[in-house]
Amino acid sequence: MSQKPAIFLDRDNTLIHDDGHIYEIEKFAWINGAAAALKRFHEANIPVFIVTNQGGIGRGIFSEDQMHQFNNHIIAAANKAGGLITDIAFCPHHPLSPDPAMAIACGCRKPEPGLLFKLAQKWEIDLSASVMIGDRDSDVEAGRRAGAKSYLFIQNNLDDLAKQVMSTHFPIKIGKTHA
């Protein structure tokens, strides 16, 4: 089977508003244009993945179960908006964790590219044809280290950046295909 390109998105302050370790469903709110961007990618048949550092788990602020419940809510909200999130990979580690097992230097905490590698292998993704979008330099660096094109999201509307990414990396081919 041939590999395909994908979109990798950071979660907090790229897709959703985050006021610090968000895990409560009642605090869920899309970033402006996020639902439209997810719909745009889905309509173009481009798989979307979330890659997210969730050091709040390692620091004991919330549980892995709470994070999964919150992520399931994001997936459902994306589906309701016409988008599709194919999978989510997360890193629970944090250097300030009181648990030595969670304070490790790992290959999955961005800026390390481990989360992208994991998803690319699982879903047969061509990282060199893929795009990473995030609101921090560590997101951009993780994408770059994985071999993807990377964008720092500093705009007010994620769909504006999605349009740019689509036109640059996933242009629609117009015309007939000749056999």
C-alpha cells in the first residue's frame, strides 16, 4: 500500500482554546476557524492527526482517563462540524513531574518527533508530503525533525492558515487525467 500525506495538528491553542492544562469538557471551545479547517481537510480527503504534549498527566493535574474523555469530545465535535480526526497521539511526560517515571527525557515530547513517527507508521503516512501546524516553536521543530513541512500558527483564524496549506501543499488538480 502506498503512503499518503496528512495534516498533523497540535491540540491546545491550535485547535482549542487552552487556559492551562485543559481537560474539562465544559471548558471546550474551538479556536476561531478550527472547525472549518477540519471540515476543509476532511472534504479534501486528507487525514488529520492530533499530536499533543499532555504533561498535566505526568504532573498529576489530570488523569489519562480525563484526557481521553476530553479528546473523545473533540473528535465528536469535529465530526459534528463535518471534520474528521483520524487519531490522536499524546505525550504524558513532563520534566517537572514528581514521578521519576514521568520526568524522563523521551522521544515523544515535542520538539521530539516521536508522536509523528508513531502515527506515520501506524497509518502509513508519508511525512515528507505532510504538514505539521502548531502554536509553539516546539510544534514546528517536531514537524521539521519528522521531515514534514511545518507552520507556526500565529494567526487569528485556523481556517485562513488551512486555506494557505491546502493551496501550497495539496493543490486541487483541474482537468482530465489521461491514461
